[in-house]
Amino acid sequence: MSTADSMDREVLADNIAASVYAAVRAKAVTHAFLPGERLNEGELARELNVSRTPLRAALHRLTTEGFLRSVAGKGFFFRDLDPKELFSLYELRAALEVAAAQLAIERASDEQIQALAAMVREDGAAEGCTQMDLIAQDEAFHVRLVSLAGNLEMSRVLENINARIQFVRWIDLGAPTRRATHHDHNRIVDALASRDSDACSELLKKHIGRRQDEIVAVAHARLAQLFTERATRSRV
């Protein structure tokens, strides 16, 4: 086999592995698997039309990232919907964003902060904002905010946190009104523009932790919905 052929095979294998990882991760994020459910590797491999090798690599990676758990001799399982874990993820998110905002105050240019402010104004002016739109806008705002820190690793950690709390965010952002969410975003941007680290930190903590005390109820509500949806699909 020539060097070129070997390189082509490696590129193809990497592409397949990335595709399988993305597909299984999407299933985990959207709760295509029920909490605690054991993954049927053979069935999943057939569904994705791949061999066990790239699938196993994806499952091990997702286990490392916290989306799945493995049990020796029993295979891979979707992680349980643990209220304590969700609470910890929200705490981690708050700590990360506060640290990122402090760096952004030091590093971000006025133009970058103005661009974030323009995004917030555009979101606030959008007509027909649905609950899902609000969730997407809130997530995009925080991703953009963390990116102003100029630290790629912080952005990667936030991406992982967002994916792991995605399945409860529809409840977590359901009660706050569109006006309240955009009001929070505007105040955070104003604190950034003023280079006021203390004010920005307090605003972020309050915004992110608004409903941490209700995480248990959120988790149980989402769990009930997931099992109801599965039962409904089974009867169709």
C-alpha cells in the first residue's frame, strides 16, 4: 500500500469516527435514549451503518465527556437524570462565565462589546419569539460572551456544559419572560462596556442561577415527559 493510499484510509477513518461521534452525541443531547437505558451497540451500529470500531470509539469519548457511563462487562448506558449533577453543572457554568467575563473586561475591545450589544438589541427586537427562540438566543449570548475572554478552552468547556443541560433548558428558561431575559442581557453588556467587573459578575450569577433551587423539580418534570413521549411513540 502506498503512503498516499494509507493517508487516504486514515482520513476516511477519521471522518467516519467524527460522523459517528456527532450522531451519537446528538442522540444523547436530545434524549433519544432514556435515562439509565442500556445502549444496544449492534442496533445502533446498524442504524448508523458503521462497524463496531468507530462506534466504540465514539461511546468511549462520550463517556469521558459525561454523556454516557460504562459498566464493565455490561456495556454503555445513558447517564441518569441526576438533579445533583444538574445543579453542579449550573454552578460550573456560573463560575466559568464569571471568570470569562472578568477576562473579557480586560481583553475585549470596545468594538467586540458593541457587537455583542447589537446582537442583544436585535434579539430583543425580533418578532414572534418562541420559547425555543429564546433558549437559542440565550445560549448564543453566553457563548459570544465567553468568546470575548479570548480563551478557546473556556469556550470548549461551555459547549460541553450547554450540551449536557440542553434537555432541561426548555423548563429552565420557560418561566422567565422574554423581556426579563433580554433585560438581563442588556445589563450584563452595559457592565462589560463600563468595565465593571463586580457588577458583571453579580449579574451573571443572578441570571444563571435564577432557578437553581428548582433543579430537582425541573429534572423530575423532564424525566416524566421523556417516558411519556416514549410510551406514546410505542403505541403509534
